[in-house]
Amino acid sequence: MDLQLARRTRWGFTLVELMIVVVILGILAGIAIPAFTRYTKRAKTSEAVGNIRAIYQGQMVYYQRSVEVGTGERFASAATYTPDNNPTSSKYPARPTLWTTDPQWTAIGFSLDGPHYYAYASFASGSGEGAYFYSRAIGDLDNDDNESTFSITGTVVRGEIQRDRMIVTRELE
């Protein structure tokens, strides 16, 4: 009798067991895919943070040079967005000459040699006490016409450049 029972035993999984595995995998995918998307977007935003800080440093150096040379104690103004103000989810192609031929970006000492997601501008106004600049990066990482922005402001207060904290709007859109 035991021999017949052993022959009837089947190897494999039942349909219920397979469905349980499918449900578990679905739950894991439902958690992992959005987390991975956020992680990818956050990695792309590090470009803007680093470049805005580099523009800030360039503006500080430009201002200090203008004080030393006596050319009016002002910041450089690269007021139009470079490359343009219509970012998409695709990277801008590498166009180093776009930056190196612009006298304002050259004065700040900022250029991008490789592809990038964000467009940059650095508006400046005034001279001496109260002079300020406002540097900004705009990007649209998911191409939904909602731009993420990263900005930083520097203002001359009592002869020193005071930096405001970086303002981030819709970081991951």
C-alpha cells in the first residue's frame, strides 16, 4: 500500500503556491520600481547642486578680482539660460564652446564639457554694498513641463559676500 501512495505523490508546485509567489513578486516590484525611479532622479539632481556651487565660487572670485582691480565691485551677469530655457528629460549635448565663447561665463570661470540635464543662468545687479547675484539651474527630468529649480543668492553686506542657503523647488518634480 505504501508503494502505491509513493507513486501518486507529484513533484512540483500547486497553482495556489505559484499565485502566492506572483503576488509577493508584484508587491516587491510595486515598492522597488518607484524607489529606483526616485533614486535615479536624485542622482541626476546632484549635477545641479554641484554646478550651482561652482558658479557661486566663480562669482566670489570674480567679485574679489573686481575689488582688487577697481572695476566697480560687481558680479558677472550671465543672465540668459545656457544652453536654453527649455530643458527636457534628455541631456543637453556636450557643447563646450557655448560656454567658453560667452564672455560672462568665461569671467565667472564656469563651463560644462560634457552632456548635462540642466540649463544655467547667473543674474547680477548693482555694485558695491548691496550688489547681488542670483544663480539658477532649471531642469525637467521627466519631461512633464514641471521644472525643478536650484538657486543660490550672494549679496554684498558690509564688504563681505553673504550666501543664502540653496533653494530647491520641485527637486524630483
